[in-house]
Amino acid sequence: DTGVSQNPRHKITKRGQNVTFRCDPISEHNRLYWYRQTLGQGPEFLTYFQNEAQLEKSRLLSDRFSAERPKGSFSTLEIQRTEQGDSAMYLCATEQGIGVVTEAFFGQGTRLTVV
Amino acid sequence: AQSVTQPDIHITVSEGASLELRCNYSYGATPYLFWYVQSPGQGLQLLLKYFSGDTLVQGIKGFEAEFKRSQSSFNLRKPSVHWSDAAEYFCAVGARGGATNKLIFGTGTLLAVQP
């Protein structure tokens, strides 16, 4: 257990429904990332927060995706109008640092299945 | 563009045998390099990292990796594999600059351990 908590661990939803995932970081960590991992692939970067500011979004993050980190604590990732292609493991990672990448701690992920 | 290549998709070794997992990276500056391990259905655990200094780095669970700038490689090694090492291994480079702070992962190497 790295101390990064993600909920739910598993989510099955029907196509077209909205889903929301939550990530609770290690308490002193100011940076938070979301990654998506599909079967047989490495994680791919989705978005990055430093404190409450969303500083970067990947082109993978379509208009149906939105992420927030109110007050620089927990973060939510919402997918609207889910599609089968959204089925993946969604990983949250957090770290403490300024400037360069230091050491990111990953949660256990939320596995989304869209049926 | 920054990228990470793991040439071996799947490797099988016998318990007690030595292991080397290959990783090649493409990055314009001095890279920050990482190896993560992922057990089935789980998040990623950091094995080791290279930021600077000694090019041979030691990690957890008896793993080590050597940074070779001339070969753009960061191969992971273990002298004697245990059955519990069966998992998927990911090499990653830390991309930084401006607002960019993220990990770029390879596609992973799945390790099977034979008794």
C-alpha cells in the first residue's frame, strides 16, 4: 500500500453513462497525475495537477473527460457518455516536489469496464 | 520526441536463474529513469530510479539497473529470480520542462518464472 487511495477499485457501466473516480493522495504531496492503462500497454499520461492547478492535459483527454482537484487535496476524474473504448485501468499517482519529476507513488487503480 | 522501448514483450526464466530486462530510451537531455513493477490487477510499485551520479543503481527486492548513456539504455537485472518476481515490469523516463511533469512508459515486459 503506497498511501494513494483510489475508489472505486472496479466499475462496470453501460455505454453512455457517466462515471466518476476519486483519488486521495498522500497528504503532503502537491502533485497529482492521472494515467490510463489499457491491456498490454504501459500507462499513458492523461493530466497533471500541481496543488489545485491543472497544468497539463494530454490529447488523449477528450471533451468527455474532466478532472478536478479542489483545494489541492483529493482529485476526481469524470468521464461523460462513456464509450467501450474507455474501458481501461485508470491510475492516480502523486508526489511531492517542485520542478523536476521526483518519485511518483501510484494507487491501485480503478478498472473501468464499459458494456 | 521522448519515448521508451522495451523490446521484450514476454520473458520466461527458471527460478534461481539470472534476469536482464532491456530498456532503451529517447530523450534530449539527461534523463530521469525509473523501473516499476506491476502485479496482476494492481498499481505500480517503484523498483529503482536514476537521477544522476553512479550509473549502477540498487533497488528493492534485489534488483539493480545500469544507466548507459552511450547506448541510451537502462537495463534491469537480478542475479537470482524468485517465483514471486513474476509480474509485469515497466521502464519509464521522466519528461520535464515548463509545465510538463510526467512519466513516459514503455509497453512493459511480462516476466514468467518457471519452477
